[in-house]
Amino acid sequence: MEEFESSASSKKTKQVYISTVISIALVLLMIGLLGLILVHARNLSNYVKENIVLNIIVSDGAKEVDVLALQKQLDTHPFVLKTQYVSKELAARNLQKDLGEDFVQFLGYNPLLSSIDIYLKADYANNASIETLSRQLTKNPLVKEVIYQKSLIDMVNQNIKVIGLVILAFAMVLLVIAVALINNTIRLAIYSQRFLIKSMQLVGATKSFIQKPFLGYGLLHGFLGGLIAIILLLLTLYLAQQQIPELIILRNWIEFGFVFIAVIGIGILISVLSTYFAVSKYLRLKIYNLYR
């Protein structure tokens, strides 16, 4: 009879632990998904900013060797991500493709000027930085004009800022919910062990001796929950990129790695702290309060 009760109790304990790990994993999955959304949103923001083009129109009659020297100089500028030299001939060919006809033959000459397209680093893709760079460039005799869409840049930066604040607020709310859910799950699991905790205390076991195995299980549950969540996140990433191949341009495995580490870290931290407080609560309770 005692062996049967012991076996039934052990089976029940395993079921509680399994349900706890699964519950933690599902909550961490939500946190991980939000982390991936934040990473993709940040990378998309950088991608948009880094594709804003600043056109430098070169003065007519400037030697190509001097223009190429200016391009090399711009490549070393701290604001600049990359540059592209567009000769008069290339500009004409590009415009011919857009118009669908040979305007050079119609006019008898090529009215276009050479230019250098500048792509800025994301941190400097704002009107303040662009105006600073523009003032520097207009002092160069090779530069006839600097063209950029000020209103478009303002709109892009403003929209990105608003979207970032909304996502950040949502992340904070979700994190609070996640902490509450994991905490409640672990408290319920410890609740089923309250009589064991009190029995160990009554036979003379110290608080640290009683807490140690529970904290070990809490750490293990948080780690396992994090691993399961990471596996599900990798599957989600794979399926998302199968459905939306363009997402590959936003992929950054280093940043994804930080998200995965954060998921495991959050799982372990919340699990261990929740276990500690739950066990401490039942250690402080009187015996008659255990039945409430």
C-alpha cells in the first residue's frame, strides 16, 4: 500500500513538473517572439534609413579622376555607409530605361550631369546630420548641388520613432504579464509540495537545506523551458522566412543569439525567484494554515 502511494505521489510530482516546464516554455515563447519582433523592427528601421539616398550633383566639366577622388574621400567619412558614382552615360542609360525612348538621340546631346549617390549610416540618416554633411560638401568646387528629400527623411524618422515607442510599451506590458504567469505557475507547483516542505521543517531541516532542491528544480525548469521556447522560436523563424523570403535581409543571427540567451536568462531568473519566495512562504506558515 505504501509503495502504491509512493508511486502515485511520484507520478503526480512528475506531472506537476512537466506542466510547469511547458507553461514556462509557452510564456517564454511569447517573450522570445516579441524579442524577435523588436530585432526585425530595428533591422527594418536601419534598412530603410540606410537606403535613403543623398545625391551629389557634380559640376559640369569636372574631371572624372577628381570625382573618383572625391568619392574615395566620402567613403572614409564617418557619416557615410557607401557611395556609388553615376557617370553621365550611366545616368542617361538609366533614364532611357525609365522613359522607354532615347532622349539623347532626340536632343542631340546628353544634358545630364555626373553624380555621386551617398548612402548614410542609420545613426546619421536624419536632417541634422545631412545638413551638416551638405554644408561640408557645398564648399567643394566639384559639387554643384546636394539633393535630398527633407520631408521624406522627417517622415521616416518620425514614423520609426512612434512605432518603436508602441512596440516598447507593448513589450513592457507583456513582460509584466509573463512574470505574473510564470510566478503563478510555480506557486501552484510549490503549493502541491507544501506538506512535504512543512514535514521537512518539523523534523529539524534548516531553511537552506529545504530550499536548495526546490531552487535546483526551479533553475532546471527555467532552463528547460527556455530551451523549448528557443526550439519553437527557430521553427517560427524558419516558417516565417519560407512564407516571406524578403525577411532574409533582416536576419541577424548575432542579435537572434542575444534574444535566445535573454529568453533562457529570464526563464531561469523568474523561475528561481518565484520558487524562492513560494518556498519561503510555506516555511513561514503555521501547520493549520496549510489546509486553507
